[in-house]
Amino acid sequence: MSIHSFKKLGICLAGLLFLTPSMVTAGADSGFYIGAGIGDAPVKVLDFDESDFAYKIFGGYNFGYVPLVDLAVEASYVDFGSPSNQSINVDVSGFNAFGLVGLNFGPIGIFAKAGLVSWDSTIRVAANRFNDDGIDPAYGIGARFQFGSLAVRAEYEYFDLDSVSDISLISASVVYTF
């Protein structure tokens, strides 16, 4: 993970903070939620190590919390972009299912998540095209800041893809709880 990726995440998070209302209430809302995020996705395949703009859309259900603990389930679609160099182009996307557990400290919270990613990839090398897919483990950590029913999240997710090898996602998201 490069310093450039951290700068992009910081800029995205700062922009999202300025676009949200200033009224803050304590704790995370329970119930169904939807969200969208943008970020940077470093992709590593053998000697290939590039990154590209990525986005995700997600939804889930937050079961609420017992004093400080949050429990939720979440499903998402992630497009990792199309990182490329002079001879290789990689396209990867996936559907995810996660279980989340978090700690709440008023309007601020931290969380970890674990689950599975069902992914599909296309790797182009010169005139050759290779397709692959699979289901593999995925993990993540993040922090959120709650504004009533709106929240801003910053996350790092790691996708342990079998043949594509190493993909991560550094993102900032906006979440709305119904």
C-alpha cells in the first residue's frame, strides 16, 4: 500500500465529510442500510503491481448493538477497475458477503469484517486473453463517523484471490440507514 493510496483515501474522506450534515447523534442506527464508496485498488499478479480507481455499492442489515458492540451482515459489488501497464491489462470484479462486528464510541466506531468474494477476472497480455473466476476469503477493517442516519466510512479490504493473487481496496463510503 503506497503513500499515494493513503493520500487518495484522505482526499475522498475529507470531501465526504464536507458534504454531509453537521448534526451528529450518538451510536449507529439499527436496520437496513445502503451505501456506495470509491477508492483505490492495488492489484498484484506475479510481476504486475498496478492500481486503478475502484468503486463499490453495498447493502446490509445492522442488528444494533449491546452497549458498545455492533453486529451486521453486508453484501456488496466491487469493480476493482482496469489496472494496466505497457503489456498487461487486468479487469477484476466481485460480489461479496460479509459478517461485521464493531465497537461504538458515540458517533465514532471501528469495525472488522470477514466473508467471501465471488470474483471474475480477465487478464490481457498482448493479443492473449485469460479468464478466471472463483470464490475466496475476504477481510476488512474500517472506521465510521455517524451523522444521524448517515455515516461516512473509511475502509481497507483484502481479497485473497486464488489465481489473481493479491487485491486490496482502500475506500471511503457514504452509508444511509433506513
